Amino acid sequence: MPSFHLVFQDGQRFKQIVDLCKDIVQDVSFQIESSGISMQAMDMAHVALVSFFIPKQDFAEYNLFGKENFVISTSLRNLNLILKSYKPGYKLSFAFNDNDKLQIIYNYRPKSVDQDTDEQYTWSLQLIHMESNMLQVPEEENDATIFMDSAEFHEMLRNIGIFHDTLLVSIRGKVVEFETRGDFGNVVFCKSFSKETLRSKVSFLQLGYSIKYLSWFSKAYQVAKQVELNLQRESPMEMLYRFDVDHPGFIRFHLAPKFDE
């Protein structure tokens, strides 16, 4: 009997999460608990923290066989190499037998009775041993929270990221400016927000962040329609992507601000 057996309802979402995280963090630990799967890891430069949670409700089967939790560690890049061959329509399953390997299984069963060929890939991914320490992120009140369409935010970063490696975010009243400045020019994306999409406790706020990291994070538009930007002076920005409205699943990023030298 396996130690756990999990079958995703939507394996494509997990594939996309692994793909966008692999360039930020490398070796990670997955916490597999009765409520779902979570992961938290910090990048090598210690400026970015990545975490996600996939709730039990997102699985067609979720069986821990009486145990409360498991912690398994692996290389995200190796896991991504396996998931590259996953295609929508396949059933994605994980199985673990208390050894050093995770079984990853793709099943494809044609819906049409005219097709009588089933397909299955079974991968065995070598796990690694590493310490697993969950960082406690203090909950503090934000100076401002911005809600944006995630695809629009991703496109904006791609368009204005040509001039410099720092993005300046400036809030003046109900208007937010996103600006990059370089030796040969600058560009500003300006957008006005409603009270529902911009909640600010200050009349003016300006903070700078690495546009390289933000561009990596913004690829999460593939798994969520909206991004929530939580800003606070001299504290990391929180970028939160909820899988859906009122859905407990999310992927979240924290990024330290850049200060003038």
C-alpha cells in the first residue's frame, strides 16, 4: 500500500506553477497535509519568497492512508523536466511509498469508444534530503493594496521593462504610476483605480522593486485572473494570485524593495 496517493483534477495548473517557480527557487520541500499541498522557499539571493497552496478540493483523489502529513523534497527543475511532457487530458497522479522516489503517473483514457488505446507514463523522481523550515511572515497592515487584471500586469511589465532593472511604483491619490528610467530614456505606465481596486491609507507612496523578479512572478497570470499587490514602506511587497474568487488555493510572492544607494 502506498504512503499517499493523489490524483489532480487539473494537472495543467500544477505544471504551470512548477514551471514559473523553477527559475526562482531550485530545491524545495512540499508539505502534504490533510488540507492540501503547500510549498514555501526563498531564492538564493534571499530577496524573494515563494509559496503556494493547492487545497484538497482540487484533487479527484486525496488519500494519505491515515497519516497526518508528509514532507518530500526535490529539485523543481527536475520535476519540471518530467511535467513538460504532461498534456491536458492526461490524469496526473502522485504516489509515494516511504522510499527516496516519488512516482509521477500520467494516464490517458480516450473518451470515445472508437479509441481503445489507453496510455500511461510512470516516472520515478529521485527525492533529496533537506531541512524544511517554514518562515513566519508577519501580518502587518499595508499602506496600499492594488488589484489588477493579472494578464494586464504581466503585459505592462514586459512593455516597460526595456529601460532599467528597477520598477518604481508611485501612488498619488487614485492614480498609480509604474515607471522605469534608464540612460537613454524612461517610460511611465499610468492607471487610475476605483475605491474597490485601490485601497490606500496614504496620499503618496513610492517604492522600487526588481523588475526581473516581478516579471518572473507575473507569469502567474496563467493560473489566476487577478493579482493583488500589497505594499508597505520598508517592507517586502506581497503579490498574491488566488486561483479563483473565494478559492482557498493561491500562489504568493514576497519581494524586498530596492533602496536608493
